[in-house]
Amino acid sequence: MRKIVVEGGKTLRGQIEVSGAKNSVLPLMAATLLTDGLSVIEDVPWLADVDVMSAVLNSLGSSCDYICGCLHINSSGIKKTEAPSALVQKMRASFLVMGPLLARYGHARMSLPGGCAIGARPIDLHLKGLEALGAEISIADGYIEATVNRMHGNQIYLDFPSVGATENLMMAAALAEGHTVIGNAAEEPEIVDLSNMLCAMGANIKGAGTNIIRIEGVKNLNPARHTVIPDRIEAGSFMVMAAATGGELIITNVITEHIKSVIAKLKEAGVKVEEGYDGVHVIGNKHLIPVDVKTLPYPGFPTDLQAQFMALLTLAGGVSVITETVFENRFRHAEELKKMSADIKTAGHSAVINGIKRLHGASVEATDLRAGAAMIIASLAAEGQTKISHIHHIERGYENICGKLAAVGAKIQIIEE
Ligand code: UD1
């Protein structure tokens, strides 16, 4: 088994660069299915999830080539509209090919998606929206099959501003006949990034980044070249690492507007954050102040940084409360942090963290992608050695994490055990 081993207690210092956003790249890749010809996506991080999405697209008949940080995707040769279940099971985001396949080819079949173990994560909002656009959907034996002659525009209201449902529906509506209005849409920066690429392909979309998105369907879309936005969750993770080690990091390739809630919470915790043109300068503080954090859809505090903040707050001087409102079962990292001496109690959607002076190295598990980042944060700050198992979760979303952290002073490596 491969493990990450960290010798804790080293202060991080230096400059570190954020990669392109995983959560943007995956829908952008799916969007290429809406076109014939060669699209180029720039600043693509080399991650396990990108590899899985490439395999999904290749299995349908696209060709994906990763050349020097750019993905060249040609979706002219689509032969199949059914994605292999082994791939779909690996990654929930593979469900994002549903909308484009339906809109372009009138048919899609795939198994119910898998992904990180952070709750039930249904897909009802995707399916309700696609039905509103005219799709006929049947579910049998763990497979979803959808057909349509041509999608037609409609008014859709999402019961929750789901990121994936908003993306799937935007892509489907881009080629539908007539107008679509998505109400209570997700407002995440990744939605704006997708809208920008779809508009570069010739789509007519207004309002991305607000909770009402208006789409006037067009007959066809053309390939495009697009640069992915920086990964705000990776940026936030590095900021927390600087804070947890009492270090000082200049983090580049950051759009600070995307992480306002994170900057605000770090400042509240006593961490110094200076915003620059292309990044942030974070100066840690050995005396962290406890803070309460509530996760919310964007622009609220991101659920994808909840675990990392929990790791940080285990070292604050007092009691912090974290409330998770986006996912119903996203505290598995608390048990792992407790193995490192953290004092945490969870009940329902809340976790109460009583800060302690020092964490201690231990053998822990990355129970999901962001929980894995939390384990790295805790182990960087801890006394002694920590071994983190199940690191394939971390490799789904953090490009060259050990290399990047070693370059700013961490003692971290991957071993085979
Ligand atoms: C995306 C992100 C993920 C992030 C999440 C919330 C990607 C590839 N992943 O996931 O990192 O944690 O947004 O910011 O972009 N829900 C339903 N029915 C649905 C869809 C969702 O009930 O049809 C619920 C989910 O169970 C969850 C909540 O809505 O409780 C948010 O999910 P959603 O915004 O859809 O997350 P994802 O798009 O899966």
C-alpha cells in the first residue's frame, strides 16, 4: 500500500503555486461532447480524476491527449452514448456527461455514479431538470437511461443549488430548442468558468454566477480554447497549512474574490492574510483564536475546506464549532484527527472542537479527498511522524502535493509499505 509519511513540526516558508481547478476541469471536459472538432483546455492539473474523465470520454469515442498541461479533446468520433460503469462508479463527476450526451445525441445510459464517501449524494435534481427539458428517464438494475428527440427549453427550479445539477442542465439547455431559466442555480466560480467556455463555443448564456441562469438554446456549438480558473480549494488548503505550522507562504495563481469567506475566517482566527494581484501572502500565528464555521453554498464557506479547517482548529486556544450544512455525513475525518490526540465531539451536523497545544503523529486514513488534505495539515503541525493511508483519495484532487510541500520546507514523501 502507498502511504504519505510526514515528519511534523517543520514550519512552511516560501512560494507555492496553485494548479487549475479540478472541479472546473471535469465539467469543461464533459462540455466538449457538445461539439465536433478539437477543443483545447489549458492549465489542466494532472490528477486521477482528470484521468478518469479522459477515460470516460475516450470510451465514448472522443480522443483526449494531455500535452504539457493542456488537454486536447476531439469529440468528432462519438460512437457510444453509454459510459462504462467501472469508470462511472469511480467518480461521481462522470455523471456530467449525461446532459451533453442527451442534448447532442438524444440518448445516454450510465450506472448510478460513485465518488467520495461523504453521504448519500442523490442525483434527483439532475434527473428532474433533464425531464423538464424533455428527457424520458428510466432507472433499472442500477442503470439510468435517458432519451429525447430534441431537448426543449423550460423553467427549472432547483430545490438546492446543486453544483453538478446546474452544470448538467446548463450544458443540456445550451443545445435545447428555446429558452431555459434555471432558478436557485449554484453560483460557484466553476459555474462561471463553464458558462465562459460554453459561450466561447457559441452558447447564449446569461447570469452564470447569480442564482438565476438564462439560456437561449442554439442549434450547434463549435470547439473552443479555454484556460481553467485556479483551484480555490487547493489555495485554501495551502493557506491553512501555512496557518497550522505558524509559517509564511506566498501562494500564487489565486483569484482572491473566490476565497473571501476563507480569508475572513483565517483573519478571525488570528492569521495574517495579505491579498495581492495574483495571490495571497499568509503569515501564521502560534496563538490561534477559536472560530465557528458554517459551510454553505458559494459565496458561503466551502464544504470542501471544512475538514482542513477542522484540522487547524484542533490547535486553537479554546472551543470552535463547525456546522456542515451541505453534506449530511462529512465528519469522518474527526475520528482520524482524534487518533492524533485532537479533542472533537460530533453530533449530527455539528462538531465541537476543543483546541489543544499539540497534535501527535499517528497512523491515519484519508477517508475522502478533502479529509486527506486535513490529515496532511494535522501531520505537518504534529509532533513526530504520521503515516497516511488511502492516499489515492488525495491524488484525485491535489496535483503533486508532496513535491509542492517539500519545496516549501515540509518533510513529506510517498512510501510503499
Ligand atoms: C460539487 C463538487 C464537490 C463539492 C460540492 C459542493 C465537483 C466535481 N464536485 O459536487 O467537490 O463538495 O459540489 O460544493 O464539482 N444533491 C441532491 N440531489 C442532487 C444533487 C445534489 O440532493 O441531484 C445534494 C447532495 O447530496 C449534497 C448537496 O446537494 O448534499 C450538494 O451537492 P452538489 O452541489 O450537487 O455537489 P456535487 O456537484 O456532487
